[in-house]
Amino acid sequence: MASAPKPKKDKGPEVVSVSPLNDKHRVISVARPAREKSSFLTATLKGLAITTKHFFTNVTKGDLIETVQYPEEKIPYPERNRGLHRLTQRDDGSVRCVACMCCPTACPANCITIVPNESDDPSVEKYPVVFEIDELRCVACGLCVEACPCDAIRMDTGEHPEPVERRGDAIENRDSLLARGIASTAVQGGEGADWREDEK
Ligand code: SF4
Ligand code: SF4
């Protein structure tokens, strides 16, 4: 059962045994040196030497340091940066989302809440009465954007979520997401079954 690996010559804790607990887990027993026998002097001196080296490098070659005086100074984000969410709008300014629930299904952080309702517009089946994103739980993975079939949600604002003092203030609602939104360039309902014909 227990197999004792060869003792290592480095200064770290010595592995005494490795026992399989089950298919996914192992129990690893290590022997640590007694506190009075272990010394951090070498590591401390090494750390001091590195710090001193960086200090003199910075003093003598200060113009090589790329320090950004944030928040007074900001560097532009890459074009594909995943920033704060927004909901895109139809031509009439209404929300483009059709409450299909693809984005909350794809969201690994379960931070999107949608309550759908039937739409009065005969060309639109549903719309979100409630659309909330908890930006504190969001891991900025972008899966909601990828999952959306109609370009209704984007993360291309180039903005951070604002710091908040109360937990509830981190929740973006439909109005705040829509106020940040823009008109979508996608064609509602697609371009028709023969959309590839134009490319011929
Ligand atoms: S970016 Fe990821 S975690 Fe954040 S709301 Fe979208 S799917 Fe969820
Ligand atoms: S934002 Fe897109 S994916 Fe999410 S519910 Fe609306 S239409 Fe569906």
C-alpha cells in the first residue's frame, strides 16, 4: 500500500510516504525539521540580496521602470478586454434581449438573474422584465457574451465595475445595463436562409 519514495537531497520537508486514499486523492506524509534545527537565515539573505539588486537597478536605470500612476494615469485596455457588461438596444431603444436564458445557463458563477415575460411585439416572443448581473460574483469569463444568440449582451465597455461599499450596489439591473448599451449591428432574426448567397 504505502510506498516510500527515495529521500530528496533538497532542504524542503522530506516525504516519508505516499498512500492512495482513493482514485483521486493521496495522503502524503512529510517529516519536517524541528523548529530549533531549521534556519531561515540563508533564505533571508537571499531575499535581501534580490531586493538590494532591484533597488540599485531602479535607482540607476529609473527610466526603464514602467510605472503607471493609477488612477490618475491609465493605460488603454486591449480592444478585446472584457469590461463591464451592457445590454444592446434595438433601433427603437428597447432591450434586444429575448430572455432565451442562454447566458444564465452558460454562466459558471450563477450571477445572472432573468425574469422573462411575453412581449406585446408579435415579432418578439419574450423580453426580460428583470435582468440582473451581480458584478461581484462575475468572473469576467465572457461566456454570457459567447452564449447569446442575438448580440444582446456585451462586455466591450472598456470600464471596470465601480468599487462599492454595500454588497447590493454591485448588482447591475436592466436599466443600468441598457443605459450603457449601444445599438447592435446584428440583424434581428438573422439574415435569412440564403445569407450565404451574397458571398458567391
Ligand atoms: S462574464 Fe462569465 S461569470 Fe460574468 S456574467 Fe458572464 S458568464 Fe457569468
Ligand atoms: S442576453 Fe442573450 S443569451 Fe442572455 S437571455 Fe438575453 S438573448 Fe438570451
